[in-house]
Amino acid sequence: MPFLNNLFGNLQDLISSWLAGFLPQWGVDLAMMAITTVALLAFLVVVVMYLTYLERKVLGRIADRPGPNRVGPLGLFQPFADVLKLIIKEATTPQGVDYPTYILAPILIVAPALLVYAVIPFGPRMVPTDINVALLFVVAISSVATLALLMGGWGSGNKYSLLGGMRAVAQMISYELPLAFAFLGVVLVTGSLSLVKIVEGQPGYPLALAQPIGFLIALICVVAESNRAPFDLPEAESELVAGYHTEYGGVRFAMFFLAEYIEMFTGSAMVALLFLGGWRGPILPPYVWMLIKVYAVLFFMFWLRGTFPRLRVDQLMGLSWKFLLPLGMVNVIVMAFIDKLHLPGGFLPGLAASIVILAVAGGVVRIGRRSPAVRTARPGLRVKEA
Amino acid sequence: MLRTETLSINMGPQHPSTHGVFRMVLTLDGERVVDLVPHFGYLHRGIEKLAEGRTYLQNVPFTDRLDYISGMSNNLAYALAVEKLAGMGPMPERAEYLRVIMAELTRLANHCVAIGFLLNDLGAFFTPVLYCLRQREYIVDLFEMASGSRMTPSYIRPGGVAGDVPPEFLPAVRKLLAQMPSFIDQLDQLLTGNEILMARMQGVGVLPPERAVALGVTGPLLRASGVPYDVRTAEPYSVYGQLDFDVVTEQGQDAYARYLVRIGEMRQSVRILEQALARLPEGPVMAEGVKRIRPPAGEAYARIEAPKGELGFYLVSDGTPNPYRYHIRATSLANLGALRDMCIGHLVADVVIILGSIDITLGEVDR
Amino acid sequence: MSESDTISRLQAALPDARVQPVEGAKDPTFLVEGDLLQAAAWLRAEGGYDFLSSVTGVDRGDHFEVVYHLYRTQGGGPLVLKVAGPWEKAEVPSLVGVWPAAELQEREAYDLLGITFLGHPDPRRILLWEGFPGHPLRRSFENKTFAHAEMRATMTSDEVPHAEN
């Protein structure tokens, strides 16, 4: 068990000591960095490929159908077929595009998505670099994807793509703030921005129990950040607007696709690290626990996609600014109080306070909403009477 | 104030959510719809003209292809019109009960499709569609058993029905009816209380009752605006007069109310089916001597409560075996008259939902 | 109140409308030889016939007829109204002001039969393209298939302003 637990740590030591045999120290460091990067990228790519497969299987099962089951046993080679199809497609460039923006957008959306994995730990010694502002790093770098969306929308030279891109940007910006507040609640308790220390600083129970509001907000915002249903308005085809990635084909589209799934994985990883206890858990090695928790959150995301209809753009923004943000702020204040007062009972004070806050919030929402019986549309212009 | 221009946008005729080849030209002020002009006719096949060259019996297959989702109902409306025109007496009882059974099964199938595809437009990734289509599969299997064809049965004909149902039909219907209520409950549980669904459909596409009646709108659209008008009770045809059911009415006037009306109608259909099955008598299924239909000169108009609303056939005869004039009062055409009123003032995203809640089939609109 | 009672009251109230019952019809049918608009408005307001089910035209060879089927949402009907006229002057007042339901169905009667409805707010063809030669449902129309080139050649309007892209 201890061997398995420290598997990657031991591997690291093994390789670096072997390299030290014939390389100077800076060479060893450089080589280790290179190996880590390559290993991480390979892991991510395989994970994302099979994430698409898993999603289609889960969605299929929710809809009472089998999902991919043709390509290979149980359809396991489906991702290879998808990737191959995307790669061999002709990458057409429409005529009215702004070429530098158009070409940079897919690159700029994948790069930050991959970059955050430099600081995400999968186990106590399994993080490429453990900087002490890791959480800030993740949030900041993820925001660059917003710029890339706008570039994709604008560079396409298509009015509807621009509208779709702008909507996507509005959505992503709106959901970053409540996410930051949710994360802030955890940082208060664990006292550090470093992801490794956050996990280590957590008490024996998952913080989702002590800060359920933060957990729920984080879940919702993470789904919204990766443009997943029910927040996938920017990519919806049954709406009028075409979406920011319509003019992209082949490998360029694959980049957008890749970025979306990587962001899903990142979001799930952050929720697992901050609210579900990270890699902590009995018996099994830490990285296995981490993966279990991440996949649990991912399954939740697939479940949401298969069940809920889509929110309209004004409802989406309303949800974030009028509900999640105030809730997040109240949550931080209350959690700060509870933490400083050192109340006994583990997670119970936090849980109780959260239930009270949610009840109050629910009451406020109900008062603010008119009765559903008859709500007329905004008058707008009068109908021409025949 | 800023002087803004309105934007003209074209939706369709190829569009994933327009339920057929239907085109709308929207005039937008920002995101709000200021005007809507529907264009259809892409599926116009000239059925009314073609019918003048064929005998009354040969026109039955044309009726399947009107609202192709609910084939049996169209057959029934046409059969009633021809029977009225020809002055045929009462049909054999078994035929009448079989007609009612088929009509109500059609209503179930149609509402399954309507609800499923409305949710597809809302973005619920295919799950409700597939659940509803699975139920519809059971129903169209029954149609295939009875008539040989799933979607275009041509089963209900002037004089009765084409042939008696095979012996495995009735047990299969009973089996379906046993599990249908739990399916409707499942759908209800999944969808009716869903926050997002309610937020997207409540207050969307409001149609006040006086306007609905003035526009000649019928079916779930009318009943969701609070007008309890159902042809099955207003002018009972076939054996509906002897069956016990409620007319489902909602007061919400919006898309959500229409959805609720359809769910309610599905439950009522199950109720009607159970009664019809219990009372189904033995006997012939086709009236005597209905080989060559040559009605005396005159005209007749017969209407039924098709799943989408009131479907009427206006037939004029000049004593020959072919109809002199064959007109179809199309449900969806009349319901489309309300589209513009309902969409003005709403956002673009709502137009798709309103169209889905009206539930049109272009085969009927264009004929 | 039965249909014939309603019509008696109508005949008393609006003698100008000159409403005559049509014998031998299966549903209560009445021919309006005078002012149709007045009769229709009266039927809606006083008779309570608020639901117009169907508007259609019939080509009777030497003359045309327009047939209206009316019902009451409170229960009652059908009441069938007819107007007739010669083909040389195929004009009928539009009833859109009384029953907005007539709008689309009158356009269809115009499109397929060529009956003009005076006062209709949107007198365009509805199912066929603008510029279609003739009116198909007339008995004199020779049914045929239109090749695409011929269709394009006869199209007179490009009614949709193409959205700029």
C-alpha cells in the first residue's frame, strides 16, 4: 500500500536519480520538467478522449439507448474514430475572416486550459509545481479562455458568431464572480491559496458538508464556465444565433472541443479538491480517490446535460448576478464568522447556517417572483389590429 | 433616445426547430420581436385539386398524409364527412368503437411527439424526446398490427374500418394501457416541476381567450387559454357521446399551460380507451353495401377533435363518384394565425418555444 | 336558439342583407345576397357566433360560391353562410374585421381560386409563389407540373429581405 500510495513520488525520485548519473543538476531539472509536461499532456489528452466517450454512453443510458457501441468492443474505440475524423477534415477558411484572430482563437483557448494543470495536484506529491498562489493562478489563467472565445466570435467575420461570442463572454464573466466567492469560503477555512495546502488543511470531513452553499455555487458555476448544458446557449443550434465556433472546421473545431472538455475536467478537479476533500480517503491510493471524486462531479455534469432544458440568456445572467452572487457574498461572511468563532461540532454549525441562509434566500426569491398563473409578455409594440 | 434600426432575420425553411419546412421572417428590435411574417407552402402538394380526379375511396390515403403524425384521426374526419354527404346511416358499433380506440391512440402518440419535440427545442438533450418516442413506438406498432402501416394507415374508411383487428391487438392495447399511466406520471415528474422549464415556458406566448376564439384557434391551444371547447363534447361524433371524459382546460394562456393541457389530455385518452375497450362489441366492421360511394348532389362539413385541434372536411358532391370540391379545414393553418400575436414582444429564443407549443405539422398547413 | 330562429331574427333586423335559406342542405345553410359584412357582424355580435371554423370557395362553373361555417363556443352551430357571384367580378367583402380567423383562409381562397377579398389586410398568395400563372382550384385550370426554370421565370417578387451577413 505505501508503495502504491507513493507510486508517482517514487517514480519521480527514481528517474531523477538515474538522470543525475549523467546530467548536471540544471539538466536534471529541465529533463524532469520535460518529462512531467509530456506525461501530463498525454494523460490529459487520453482523459479527454475517453471523457467524450463516457459522456455519450451516460447520456445514451439516460435517454434509454446504448450510446456508442459499434467501434470496438463496447464502442471503446469511438474517440479514436472521432479524433481521426476531425483531423482528416479539410480546414476551410471563410472569406471574410480576420486571419490572425481567427487562427489564434483555437490556440488561445486550448493553451490556458492545459496550462492550469501545472498546479493541480492529484496526490500529496503529484503536482508539477506547488506554487503558493495556485488557486489564484487557476482562476486567472482560466479567464484567458474568455478572451479566446471573443476572438473566435469576432474573427469569424459572421454577425451571428459575434453575437454568440459576446453572449459566451458575458456568461463566462458573470459566472466567475460567484465561483471566486465560493472558493473564498474554502480559503478562509484552510488559510492558504496553495492547492496542496488547501487539501491538507481541510478538516476530517469534506468541506461540502460545512459549506454546502459554497459547494452548490461552485458546482453551478463550474458547469457554466465550461459552457455545458443547461448553460450551453452559446453553442445551441436550436436558437437563432450560430455560435462562436461555427466557422471552424476540422482540427480548429477539435481545439474548441478539447478546450471545453479540459475545462470540464479542471472545474471538476477544483470542486473535488476544494469541497470534496481532494485525494483524501481510506484504503485506496490518493490519486485513485482524486480520480473517483473528479469523475463523480463529471458524472453529475453529464446528468445535468441529459435532464435539463436550456436557460435563456437573460435568465442565465439573472441567475448569476441576482442569485448566485449575493448568495456567495453572504456565504463568505457567515463562514468567516463561524470559522473565527471556533464553534464545536465539526461541520454542523456551517451546515445549520447554510440551511438557514438557503431558506431565507428561497423565501426572498418566492416573494420576488410573481405568481405563475398569468404573466404577460412585456408589451413591446402593439399588434396591428386587422 | 437612440434611433435604432430594426433587424430582419430569416428563420427557415431549413431549421432544426421549425417542425417542418416553415419559414418565419422576424423583424427584431434588439432582441425583441417586433413583427413576424410566416411563409409556408413549401409542402403544398395540391391535394384538394388531386382529390377532384379520384373517387371518394381513393382519396382516403391522401388524408393520411395531411397531419402525418396523426394519420388515423385524419382518416376519421374524412370518413365522417363522406358518410354525412352520402347520408349513410349509423355505422356498425364495433366499427365505431374501433374508430374511437384508434383516434385516442393517435392522440396519445401525437402528444408524445409534441411534448418530446417541444423539449428538444428547449435544449433538453434528447432525453424527453426518446422517452416519448419509445411510447409512440408501442402505439405505432399497434397501428401496424391493425392496418399494416405505422404512419399512414388508411384504416378508417367511409362505412367503417378497413378490416377487423387481429386477435393479438386487444391484449396488446390492454398491455399498453397498463403501463401508460405510469409513463405519463414519469413524464410529469420529470418535466412539469422543472424550474428551468417553468422559467422558459411560463408567460411565454400568451394568448387571451377572446383573441383565441376570434382567431379560430382550436385544440390544446384554445383550451390552454381557458375556453373549454372540444368538438368531442360540443358536437359529439362516433360514440363519444356515450363515453365519459373531461375536457382539460387550463387558465395559464401560455406555453406552459399548453404543455399541461397535453399531459392532461393524455390521461383523459387513457380513460376513454379503457372505457372503449370495455364496451367493444362483436360484429361487422364495415357497413353493408359500401362498395361504390356515389353520394347524391349536395355538400357536407364534418369535423373532429384531432390531436392538434379541429380538423374539418368540406365535401361537395355532384352525383358522380368523384368529389366536386374537396376542402380541408386544416387545424395547423388556423392555429398559425395566432403565431404572430403570440410572438410579438418576446425574445427570439421564445419564438421557437411558442412555435413548438402550438404544435403544427406542415403537411396539414400546406396540404 | 336554433339556427333558423337566429336567421329569422337576422332577416328581421337586417332586411338589406337579404338572407335566404338554402333548401335541402344537411346543415342549416343560408345564402346572403345583400350586405355580407353587416350580416356577419350581426351574427357575431347578436347571434353569438364567435367561432369561424372554415372559409372556402367553390367553383360552380358559371359562378363561384364562398362558404362560411360558423359555430358558437357556448354551444351551437353549424351555421353555414354562403355568398355567390359571377366569375367576371369575383369579389367578396373580407370578414377579417369580424373574425380574424378568416385572414389566412381567405388568402388561401384567393390563392387557389382567385376570389378577391375586399378589405383584406394582407392580400397575398399564401401557398403558391407570387406570380404563379392562374388559380389551380378553378375547374378550368389544367393541372400540370412546373419545371424549376418555369417556376423561377414566373416568380415576381423576392419577398424576403435577405438578412445581411
